[in-house]
Amino acid sequence: MSVAVVEVLARMRLFQGLDAEQLAAAEKLVFVNRVAAGDTVCREGDRSDFVCFVVRGRLDILKSQGTGRADPDATAVIAQLAPGDSLGEMALVDHQPRSATVRAAEDATLVVLTRKGFEQLRRRQPHAAAQMMENIARLLCENLRQTSARLAGVLLPLG
């Protein structure tokens, strides 16, 4: 299984640019978690300190539609994650509560890296941690551009 985890990490966008030694160091700091369909991985507003990488299955990202609606518990699926995708990158950067709920749409296998594990990687392999932060920045920029484009599609022009 050890070799499979390294191979999985090597395919993940957040680990792009890491060499074999850096990937081996990262492998020692992650664990595999299996989630059944319908289970919640994390909830919007929870304090959380981990990033997950989807190995198998599909996850729904749900965002609360807030109060002021007929159903104050209403949520919308704002994205779906598939193998190769990740979630929780912001938890490693800003230490803020989860911005959305994540629920398994089908049985899923996740590789999990905690903030503590990332800090250990930063101490042991600072260049690997720096590369991961650069990858996170790229991913967050990409997500922001997609969100801005989607928002522009639903807003009325000013004036």
C-alpha cells in the first residue's frame, strides 16, 4: 500500500513539482480515510485543520443558502469533486472555519494531510512545503477565477 500512496500523491495537483524524496517524506505524514456514501467529511463553520485528496469516489460541496429563505437549512451543491481533486486547502492557509459542507456522493477513499503533518513537512522538507503552498495558491486563484466567471453570469449589469 505504501507505494500506492506515493503514486497517488504524485498525481495530485498539490504535490506537483515534488521530487521522489519529497513525496516519500509527505507519504509518511498522510493517512487514508474511507467514507461511505452520504457521510459528511466536514461541515460548514467547523474548525478544521486538514486537506483531503480524492482517490476514489465523488464528493459534493454544499453551501448554506443562509437565513431569510423559507427553509433556513437549505443548501446548494456548488461543486463536485472527483478523483484527483482536493478540498480543504484554505484550512492550511488561513486557519478559518470550513467555508462549505462536504458530503460523500458515493463511497470514497481520501488521503488526508493535517496541518500538523504539513508543519512537520515544512520543518523536514521546506522546499516541498513551499512548492505545495505555491500549488495551493495556483489552485485558489483558479477557483476564484471560476467563481468570478460564474458570478458574472448571474449578476445584472451595474447602472
